[in-house]
Amino acid sequence: MNTLITLACLLCTAATLTASDEQETLFSGDIEHGGYGGPVVKLASVKGKPSVLVGGYGGWFINHTFMLGGGGFGLVNNIAAPTEAGLISNQQPSIGFGYGGPMIEFTGNSNSLVHYTAQVLVGAGGAGYYLRNSSNWDENSNFSNDKWSSCFVAEVGAAAELNVASFFRVQVGAGMLFVNGIDLPGLNDSDFSGPSAHLTLKFGKF
């Protein structure tokens, strides 16, 4: 009997202690919600040539700190296919490249006039060869086979950000892109992996 009473007392004490402990969470108190998005221009290198990628990103902004969303970017300037690709056409074939995926951005001291951000994107992309001025392959070309390859991408970056207005921010930063899985004649992962600089215009509720 005494054993049962002792056990009951211990259980009551444990329950009281558990109830008094506050659960630790990443976000506590009232969570403030916002969101933003906008266009991005990146300067990078593809096959050793200066390249311009255009796209955008955006998502849900939590407590003026974390953005959960996604982004996508694509090569827009003309970079000629290398001769080692072995492509024959009346037109000069070009390199195509694009990627996108889920993205997280951290913003430090968001309410300060100038502050910093850090971004991570993990997703997928594709690269290949195409003819810029035609939706179909030339009759006198060897583009009958598939000239595209999918790939895995991961990108990290950091930036300085300026609060221009309550709904508008400008960001300038740099990043590093990692590409894996390119399987094409004349192209490999290192032709797309490397550093970049970017300019971002962000619109939304911050």
C-alpha cells in the first residue's frame, strides 16, 4: 500500500513539473506574417564566358526574418555551343541553361535601413543546345537526337539590402552555384558551377 502511495506521489510530482515547463519552439509568441517577391538579374559564367541569368524568387516572410518560398532562373544571353559538341547546323547552336527549386532566405535586422540576407536554394535544372532563331531543327543539322540534360543544383548566397520604401527593397549580393549531373558532349558540371553576382528588386509586405 505504501508503495502505491509513493508511486502516485511521484507521478503527480512529474506531471506538475512537466506542466510547468514551457515548450521551446523556433517561433514563439505571436507570429507576424508577410510575403515578398521580385525579379533577379545575375552575372555569372557559363563555359568560361560571361553570362546573364534572369528570373525571380519569393515566398512567405515569417517574423521579419525567414522567407520560405522558391525561385527560378534562366540563361538569356547568347553563348555559342563549343566545337567539341560536334553539332552541325546552318545556324550557330547556342547553350541553354535554367534551374529552380525551393528556397530559404534569412534576413537580419530587417527593419534597419541597410541590413544583410543569406539565401539557400536546392532544386533541379537543365542544360543543352538549341537553335535560337528556330523552333525546329534544321533539315541540314544533326539535332535529331536529344540535346538536353537534367541536373541537380544547389546555390548559396549573401547580400546587402536597402529599405527603399515600406513595400520595396533593393538587394545586391553574391553567390555560389553547384551543379551536378550534366551529361552532354562538350559540357560538364564545372561549365555551370561557380560564383555569381546578383541584383534583386523585392516588393511585398516586410
